[in-house]
Amino acid sequence: MNRRETIERFKQCINTNDKKLAEELIDSKAEFTSLTSPEKLYGGKGYLSVVEFMRKSFPDIHWEIEDIAAEDDKAAVSWICSGTHDGEFMGIAPTGKEFSFRCMNFYYFNDEGKIIRDVAAEGLAGLFGALGIKM
């Protein structure tokens, strides 16, 4: 499977919270850091715990691929993330605001084609801006 196909399947995984697909696409030793957890997160289960955290605040959150650049062991993905702020988010009461923002992630793959690292270029800054939250 090429990197573009993997990213398309990864999009399905995060939009449906598919744990089986997460384990298939993300190496079990892949380490992730997140503002949602003081401890490091590992593998598909760890990655989806961040998605689940986001769904508590934004139940309809959805990611669409805007563009992919893939080569060798990495892929850069421009995402459009959208949803509605219907739950408390990091101490911020629900606003009911709909949002849509662009974010960029870089994914790195091992020899088996599994994701081993995810680096967010904008992270939560795009979401905060879309919700009108000053940092």
C-alpha cells in the first residue's frame, strides 16, 4: 500500500474512531504526545484517545484531506477540520460555534508502512483561532 492510500485509510480511521483500523495503520510502539495527556500515548489506541478527547467537545468533528505530498517514509497532509463546539473544551464552556480550519500534519512510516510519528504543524492554534479563543 502506498503512503497516499494509507493516509486515506487513516482519514477513515479517525473519522469513524475505528480501533481495529488504527491498530492496523499505526505501529504499536509509535509514541505520541498531546495536551490531552500528561503521559506519552502509544499505538493506535493512544492516538485514538486524542480523537476521543476531541469528540467529547466537538461530537461532529470531521477531517477531510485537502492535499497530500508523499515520498519515501513520510507524507505531508493538509487537512480541513470542521465541527461544532458543543462540549466543554479545556475549561472553555461550549459556544455552539461551528468551525472549520486548515491544519498540517507530517506522518512518518516504518518499513512495514505503519505510522510511527505524527508531527502537527499548527496543532490547536488553528482550532483556537476558529473558535475566537485568544491564546
